[in-house]
Amino acid sequence: MRKWRKAGVFGVQAVESAQALLHELTAQADPAMAGWALDAFRSALNGEPSAQLLPAVRAVLADASPELVAEALTTIHAAGFTWLSDSGALRLAVLSDSAGLPAGSASPPAEEDPWGAFALLATLAGNRLPELSPQTLSRLLPWIPLGIMDDLIDAQILSSAHEPWQYRTDEHESAYLMARLVPHQVTDTQAEKIQWLEKLHRDAFLSGTDTQPPSSGLYDLLGRVADGETSALKYLEQLLPRELVLLLRRIQGGALTGTWERDIVDDRGLWRLIFALWEPKAAVNPARSPLHALMALRRAYDLICSGDIQHAGSQIGKLVAFEAAEPEYLAEVFNLQAYLLLLEEKLDAAVIALSRIRKIHPRAAANLALIERRRTVPRNDRRPASNPYLDLGLPHTSSMWETRYRDLRREFARDVHMSARLNRAMKSIREAEQEENWSDFFVLPLDADLLRLPDTTPVSLVPPLAPLERRTIACSPADLELVRRRAITDLLPTLLNAPRRPDHHHRTIT
């Protein structure tokens, strides 16, 4: 035992602890790199600890894992070995105290705290995180647990300016930190890696590829509202931030007068909702905006299909006056006008209207030829002027006409005039199908695409991408233990090459 006391190990239990530690270090050491150290270990295990023992322990621990270093230093402290410097022994005693660091613990110099672990523990103990210096923070970023990172983010100590993701080699951790601090810089691949569903669904919705978002979730409701499902509005409001709720209410309020601010009109993804909410009471002025131009054109077409020729004429009058429209739009307008003139048997005027557009669209030329033929037929011998598909409220040559006919017959079973009109339409379509000749039907519209509502994403209703919420436990004991063990590991430089004098601050363990 005398030789062990000379080596800074006092008492039977301490010697047993030293031997157990040396056995573990022997198992971990690389014989090719530390042969002399293993010789020193074997000598000590044979009861002959030499002056090479502490340098050997230090050399092996220098190449050991942080976990083994922390375990070895903890054993050295617990067994009372006098192998550490005074400052190292004092700091290890503080770190090993089950009560944790005292609130007023001072941080050691940077050279004695290379990873900043002790400084972090000291600030955590005193609830003094704002006191962490930028230099200390830069030493912490490569290794502290994500939970501590989140604590620093929540305390507004760590921000995007520090770019903590650059310090992490683990791709999952790097992506997680980016999602917490710079969400818009996270790629789809990174979002997939960390399963950030909010971003994945948001990006898919904006790109129009999210065909099955979670039912009744934000993007499901946004999609339904964008399709004009007004019943989903009240549920969507519950999931939107205040400013977007106000936007929704501005949209709904505008539908009362047909007037919206420019930012609303410019988002074509809102048009389906607007058209579902807006029921014009009078002819719409197409010159007000592209939205109004589309509503005016669709309204004229719908009024014709519903048989409301009087209001259709009023709307077409507004359309004809919109001379600044594109040629394709004007072609549709004059084609609508010609159809109304055809219904009124004002064939000469219809010819004039169609003559203006016959070179713009081939179907206009076909409609013009139809009216030219009709002019050669005595009035009493002419077939019905209307397109029977339109009489049924369907697009020209729609394959759904029979189903539509039966539905309307049931709906208007007691309306003699309407029933006669429906039967006349049915007979005309059947004759055309039998003869495979639809040339006697005025084609309306010329280009159905001009009447279609935009099928785009309502970007102005999509909430901004919020940073990912933390997924770690705040002030996790496991994270704090990892930091504590790192701080203990940083005490390795205080391991001496020779034990302190036996009578100098030692504990005797028997």
C-alpha cells in the first residue's frame, strides 16, 4: 500500500478503484501506440506503480473517447486520487456535486474550458444565458445537444446570424436547426429528412401537387375554398392567422357590391371563391378588371343557357362596348351577340356581327355560314334557331345531354312551356346524332377555355411559413448531464504527471 500512497492512491478501496480503472484503460488502449503506457499499467496492477503511471494514464486518455475520459476523471475524483491539479480537483468537485453548480459559479478562462461546457453550466445554473459571450457560443455550437440549442433559441441567444446548422455534421440536426431559424431555406429533401409535414404540405399546395392533404386540415380547407366551396369558409377562418381572416372577410364583403381591392383581384387563385360568392344583380362592366371581364362573359353565357334572353342582351351590350378587349375575347362577345340576333331572327345583323370575327376563329366562319343558309330558307320553314344543347344548359355536343334532359323533365314536369322546349331540344339532338351532322347548330362558345375559371393556387391565403416548433424537451436532464460530462472531459489537461504531495489537500479512503 505504501507504493500506492506514493502514487497518490490512499486506502484499500481506492487501490481497488485504481486497478479497475487501469484494467479498463488497458482494454481500450492501442498496443501499437501506447506500449510503454501498457507496461506502466501492468507494473501498477502487479503492485508496483511507477513514476510513469500518471503520464501513461494521461497519454491513453488523450486518445480515448470523451465518455471514457469523463468516466476516468469521475473515478479519480470519487476515489480521492491526488492526480489532479488544485484547480482541476476543485472544478471536478463542483461538477460532481449532485446539487449542481452553485448559482454564482464563475467561468474559467477559455484555455481551461476549450468546449465552453463549464461556462454553459455556470450560466444555466444562474439563469444567466444572456451572459454567454459570442466566443463561448462559437465553442458550444459544434457539440451541444439539440435540446440545449433549442433552449438557446427560445431564450433568443441563438439566432440565424450564428448559422448553427453550419457547425453540425449530422444532416438531420443541420436541417432541424435550419427549420427552426431559417425555414424558407429548407429544401424539400431536408424537410423530408426531418418529416416537417407543415412545409411539405405547404410547398405541395403552392405547387398544386398536394392532391390529398389531411382531411379538414389547413390545406384541405384552402383547396376546398379555392374551388369555391363557401361552406368551408368558417372552418378555414379557425386555422388562419388574424390578417388572413381579415382578407377572407374583405373578399366576402366585396361580393356584395362586386368591388375588391387590387391585391385581391390580382390573385387569380381567389377567383373561384369570388365567383361562388358573387351574384351580380345587374350587367357587369367588363372594363373594370380581368376578373370583371371574365364574369361578364360567363354571365352572358349562363343567362343564354338559362333562357333569360332579356338580361343576356343587357350583359352583351356591356360586352360589345368593351372595345379594348383582346381579339379572342371580342370574337366571343360578337359570337354571343350574333346568337341573340339569331334567336330574334335578325339575321342580317347577325351576319354583320359574325363578319367582324370570321377570320379570328374558324367556328365563327361556320356560324356565319349557318346564318347565311338560314337566310335562304323561308321564315316559316326554318328549324328552331337555338342550339338544343344550350337549351339544356350544356356545352355544345355535351355527352351528358340525356341525363340532363331527364333531370330537367322531372324538375319542370308541370311547366308546359318548358316541357315543350325540352322535348324540342331532345328531338333536335337525336336527329343530329342519327345523321352525324351538327352543322345546323350555332356553336357557342367559340373557345370554352376563355370562359374557364383559373385553376391556380390562392397564394394570398396561404399563411407564411412559420419556423418549426421545437421537438426537444426543454431543460432536459439528459442534455444537462451530457454537458456536465463534457465539462469533466475538459479537465483532462489538469491531470498531473506526478501526484500531489500526500499531505496536500487529499482525502483518505479506507
